[in-house]
Amino acid sequence: MFLHVQKAKYVKDYVIWVRFNNGAEGQVDLKDELYGEVFTPLRNPEMFKSFKVDPEIETIVWKNGADMAPEFLYGKIQKTA
């Protein structure tokens, strides 16, 4: 099964809650992942908060062209009770 992000919402700081097409959901802390040319601008909290779920590629994306692979997000998920 291919993983896809179905829903995502901002939690706090650099934490996003995500739900996947396989039913898994939880929080992902991306604080330590924001480095490199495309991700460094996301250290700006307002820019970080501006993500959306792209319906075509089915993952979170930002206006500057940054995106995170669903498999990467799934591997970083912190299950919530």
C-alpha cells in the first residue's frame, strides 16, 4: 500500500498532526529537519504554519516548493493516545 497524507493540521512550534490513508495518525516534530536550501525558510514560524495537503501528490507542501514524503512523515510519527 502506498502511503498518502489525508489530513494535516498545525499543532505548535514545528509540530504537525497528520492522518494517513492506512488509518495511522499522530504528531510529527519537524524541528530538526528544517535545513537545506528549500527547508531553511520554514524555520520562520509563519511560513512553517502555511503548509497544506496537496490533493495531487497527497502530502504536505509549502508555497516555496518544499514538501515532505509521506513515508518520511510516517517514520517520524509519534502516536497520540
